Amino acid sequence: MSEKIVLTGIKPTGTPHLGNYIGALKPLVDMSQKSRTFMFIADLHALNTIHDPKVIQQYSYEMAAALVAMGLNLDNAILFRQSDIVEVYELATLLTNVTPKGLMNRAHSYKAAVEKNTAAGDDVDAGVNMGLYIYPILMAADILLYNSDIVPVGADQKQHVEFARDIAGYFNNIYGETFKLPEPVISESAGTIPGLDGRKMSKSYDNTIPLFAPESELKKKIMRIITDSKTPEESKDPDESTIFQLYKHFADENEIAKLREMFVAGGMGYGTAKTILYEKINSVLGDARNEYNRLLANKSELDAILENGANKARVVAAETLKRVKRKMLGE
Ligand code: TRP
């Protein structure tokens, strides 16, 4: 087992879809077979956009259930709910005092909001709450609280991990060596998983395929994948096809080579390719889907898993916070 501390958070802002599966959930489940990992449902980070507690709670359960149903190794993975560890709020508040305001101004998501407002002729900060503005500080608190070395994230989160590193550096400069400097590890495939319309699969584009939808809905969605207008006879480019791009993540090497050949050879319509994709996904995910549904019908089982994780996470969090408060406030 590696000695590095690995940590990542998953924001519960939607029902898990194939993009989440390929880009985040599957890699995390695989990683949990080998290394000890802190893995939490980042419900506090969802608060700046979702103001309905029932919605946050449901998405949180769904993300946790998906990981467990997929076979997360719970001996290695410490799975917990971010909001169950009160120490994280405290550390985030303390970190505000060493974090330059200008650093927050440079955060991609805040900058995007400012640019949008400016283009629309609105006040620069229109619609921006402080949760959005200090989002990177809360994320730094997550990362530093558990002494993380390695933080696997999608490319869109790289800057946040770099900010955590910066904030750790500011703190260490003032108070002496306290925090390790975390490293982001970017999952290459995450950004490139196409959705129904060929753009990146994302809830905000409304082009997702739900991970554990009932068979009929899964099939319906897959049949709706947009293709070009090539006839069945024509040769098709697998690398330009959403169908093939998704298939690659579920099939083995021989199957992938075979479907590639069928695309290139011509003689196969997109409808047939979609059926092949549907059957593959359905067979790979079928067992996990049953387990996912069973867990969501037995939330007390999920509560017990999350509570067990929180109890382990809290020990580390409390120790770090104590150390930080001693440095900042004295013995
Ligand atoms: N902000 C991340 C996202 O939107 C989720 C997250 C919260 C996270 N805290 C984290 C990821 C700490 C890695 C480490 O995907």
C-alpha cells in the first residue's frame, strides 16, 4: 500500500451519469482497491448553487450509493459526508486570514461570473454569493485538513488544488512548516467524455446519460445519441463517434477492436452500433444498478457507512485543527 495520502471530493449536484462514472467514480473505485483514500461527498460545496436540503441530501445519497454499489473497497476508502466533519468549517474560516483576496479574484468560476456580468452590463458581482467567492478556501480546508499528498480531480478542478497548495504555502511562510503541499493528479479522460449531443457530457448541457437508469430509459437515451447522416453502407470514423467513444470505456480490448473494424468496414448502421453499446453498458452495469437501487431503498445502510467513514476522518481532522490553532492562537 502506498504511503501517500490520497483525497478527493465529489460534489452532489446531480444524479450520477456516465460522464461521472468514467471520469471520477470508476477511477476512484479502482484506486480504492490499492490505496487508502479519503473520499467525501462535498455537500457543503453544493450549497452555493442548491438551496433545497432535500435535493442535496438525495444527490448525496445517490453519489455514495453509486460508489458503494460499484464495489468501493471500504477497508481502504474512508467514505464520508463533508458536512459531518465540523472541523472543516473552522479550518476554512481560519485560512481566510492568510488567503489574499486577489487569489480569489483569479479563480476561474468567479472570473467567469464577473465576465458574464460585465458582458451583460450588470454589476460585476451580480448573483455571486460568498459561498462561490470563497469556494477555493473551503476546498483548501478539505485538502489540508486530511494532510493530503495527492488530489485526483478533473481538469476543471486543477486550479483549486493549486490554490490549496498556495494557501498552504502562505500559511507555512507565516507560521512555520505546518501543511504538506498537495499535488493535483488530473484524470485525462474526464474532460473528453461526450454526451448525447457530442459535447462534453454535463448536467449543464442537459446531454447526460444517467448511470443507473432503468433499462428502458438507458436504451431510449442511447438511441437518442446524435450521429452524422452516413448510411449503413458507408465507412464511419469511430474516433468521431460518440457511440464508439462511450463503448471504449465498457468493452475489453478485443471487443473494442471488433467494433472499430465494423465502423471502418461499413455495412453497419448507427442503430446497430447503438444497440451494441446499450447491451454492453447494460451488462457491465446491471449488477451495480441492482445494488444501487437496493442501497437507496435502505438509506440506513448508507448512513452507517458514511458515519463509519466520518468517525475515521474526524480523528485526523481534529488533530490537524488542533495543530493549526496552536500555531495561530498560541498554546
Ligand atoms: N470542487 C470539487 C468539484 O466540484 C469537489 C471537491 C470539493 C473536491 N472539495 C474537494 C475535490 C477537495 C478534491 C478535493 O468537483
